[in-house]
Amino acid sequence: MIRAAIFLLGLMLTPLMALAVDLSLPGGAHQLSVRSSAMDSYNLPSGPFADGKVPFQPYEGSLNRQTWRLDGTALTTLQLMSPLRDQLEAAGFTILFECWDKTCGGFDFRFDIEIVSAPDMFVDVRNYRFLSAVKGNAEAVSLLASVNRNAAYLQIIQVGPMDSDAIKITPDQPNIPAKQVETEVQAVAALIELLKQNGHVVLGDLVFNTGAAQLDKGPFASLALLAGYLADNPEQRIAVVGHTDSVGSLDTNIALSKHRAAAVRDRLVEMYKIDPKRIQAEGMGYLAPIASNLTTDGRDANRRVEVVLLSQ
């Protein structure tokens, strides 16, 4: 538990500096793309999808688009967005519109607004949050955050006067506010609460190479937390269940998913000294999807490893 909390709390904030706005992202975030235009147009979303479209406010000026990825995080979209919202307001911006997946309009909203193409930005239509903010008549910022099974993605679009600077990253790392520390600890603890409440939970921070069964070296906060729970409950048994998307044959996917589950089981046994008799490793292939395999986001969500509580 302590090790997992320390891992998450170690994600210090990295500031993003610009003339118009000074933001900070988690220090573990790395930039995937940046595209700037000295003179361009941007339709800033100003409301949810309704009557067949998303309402917007048009802007012209210096336009900057950036995307960022944060690997192995247990933060929610609200925990990612809330500090950025506070910083925008502190910089004199007014929040024009804010929503999350269903209140935005789900699939329709996501596909009616400007989003940087994959692989530089991924949006899970069941787990995203959007915010637009304005400052005066010439400056605007939109933020889009989405979390999938092993990473968080953030898109930042900034539009301002012709001579405004684009958002840039600097190496300084200010301290995490006490309120944010408390929130991140709660996010770690929520994994076990979900497991006890629902009987199963997705280990969303695990990383495997595409089409491979080898588990990345980590560290993974979810495994540290799960190991702590098993150590505190020596009679509890679990099944680690691998799942895949529908690309390839059923036999191949069942084998891959079982090998991935076994890799997680081995990590719990070897690193955390959990009795192997208490952990089953199973593979379901593509037989238990949680999203459509017809979309990139859906296939990404279906590639997962879950933990299932077994009767004692």
C-alpha cells in the first residue's frame, strides 16, 4: 500500500509555460505531438452535442495543438482536469463549458470536435472529460483528457493573438499541493474498494508489448496494492484473467490472454512473494469484451487484465 502510494505521489508536476497561460502537468507526462500555426482558425466547443451538432465559438489567431501521455496512472479524468481548471482560473480565464463523456454527448461529441489523430491522441468514449475556457475576446484554451487501461491522454489546444507564444514545457517541478496528494492516495485505495465491491477489477496500469505476453518491468501501482491486499487477507484467493481484442483467431487470442495472465501471476509470486496456490491464471481471448471491437478505442479497452475474487 505504502509503496503504491509513493509511486503515484512521485508524479510531480511539470509546468507548461506560455505568454497567455501557465499550466502544470504531471511530471510523468511526455509529449506525443505539437503543431503550431501562426495564423489559423479554431472552433472552440461551447456546449454538449445536441440537435445533431456541437455548438462552438469561432476563433482566429496563433493556434497551438499539443498532446501528452501519462503512463501507468491510477488518476481519473477529473483528477487530471481539476488542477488544470484551477490554474486556468487563476490565470484569469473563465470556464466557458465543461463536461464528461455522457454529459458531453458520448460518441457524438467526441467525433464532432477537433481531436488530434491516433496514435498521438486516444479517446475512450466511455471515459473522457472536456473543458473550454476563454480570456477576453482573443484567447481561448480547450482541454480534453481520457484514461484507458494503461495510460492517460491529454490534448491541449490554445488560440490567441498573432504574437502569442505556444505552450512550452520546462524542467522545473513544483511541489504537489497537499489537497492533490490526498486525492491521489484516495485514487490508489479505490482499486481495492472496487475489487471488494464488484468482485473484480481491471488492472489498468499494466503494460505489455503489442501482441506479446511479456509484462513490462513497471513498477505498477496496481500490483503493489493488490499484493498488499493479499498479504492482509491470507485466506483470499484470486483469478487473474487476460482479455484481448478480436484481431486474430480465437485460439491465438486465448493463448495470448492466458500467457499475459500468467505473467501477472508470476510477478505477484516472484516480486511480492504471494503463494502461487492462491492465484489462478486464465485467458478469455476476445470472448468477454467490454467495448466494441469495431473501433480503435474499443479494441484498446478490450485488451486488459482483470482480477476476480474467488470464494474462500
